Amino acid sequence: MIPELKTTDPTIETIEKEVIPSLRFSTEDVLTEKADIQRRRHDAERAATLGNAYHGKLDIYFQTADGSVKRVYTTVWATHEEYLTLKSGISLPLRAVLSFDFY
């Protein structure tokens, strides 16, 4: 089950998208349930549609290799098999994404 994440949670660090390339990510998927992985894929496609059609931003919650949860507020330009392309051409591994928060 996808964990409930809140923007007010003090343990979740909010970062700028430009920091993402310097982060390390696990080779394992942060989600274990097939239904959660399918939901993430669906939400990733929605996020790309929002970004391309409306230039809309959203929160993406993801986990780094050290287990810390981070949040980035950005636009998703494209969804690929294994990663997301964010504004400015920055890539985020899809396996690291915990959830999306659409406004």
C-alpha cells in the first residue's frame, strides 16, 4: 500500500529539482505491491499530461538510497519505462517515486 504522505510532515525534506542529479537511488523499487506500482504508472502518465497540456506543477514524493523521503514541486514533461523527465531535462527514476500529489 502506498504510504500516506503529507506536505506538513517534518521528516520530508523539500528540495529543488536541480538537486536530484546529485542524489543516489536504490536499484530496488520502493513499492512492493503490484497494484501500487500500476497506480504509480497511471499517476505518472497523468502528471505528464498535466505538465504538457497545462504546464501544471505537482508534488512528487520519492525515496533516496539512504531511505530518506524527499518532496519536489515541479512539472513532469515525460514518462518513460524506467524514469520521469522533469522540467529542465532532469531525470528521476520511477522506481524511487512513492507517490504524486495533484492539486
